[in-house]
Amino acid sequence: MPYRTNEDLPPSVRRHLPGHAQSIFREAFNNAFAQHFNDAAREERAFRIAWGAVKRSYERLGHQWVPRRAYR
């Protein structure tokens, strides 16, 4: 199911990601969910794509997700 706002995201996503990363997750999830409308596993696929989008801009350091450094 698509998410209208970051507050609609699953608690596990809201708890772990900063606000900007939540927005990246939500937008990627919604786009993937819409594009894979004929796929029986579309929600699972959308979650994978959304986490991949977050990981392109953020990295996990310890228990926190922080923006990736530009020089990497």
C-alpha cells in the first residue's frame, strides 16, 4: 500500500531513519509499488527498492543512519 506521509510509514522505518531518509524511502516505495502493479510480490519488491534508495544516500554507523559523505 502506498504511503501518503512519513507518519504513515511502518514504525520500524520511522524509528530508525531520519526525516529526509524517510522521505526518500516513501517516494521510492510508492514509485516501485505503482510500477510493479502486476507483480504478486510487489510490496516486498517495493520495500527492497525503497531500502536500496535509502542506502544510496545514507549509511548506517552503529545504530544511526547518517548521510553518506560526498567524497566517497
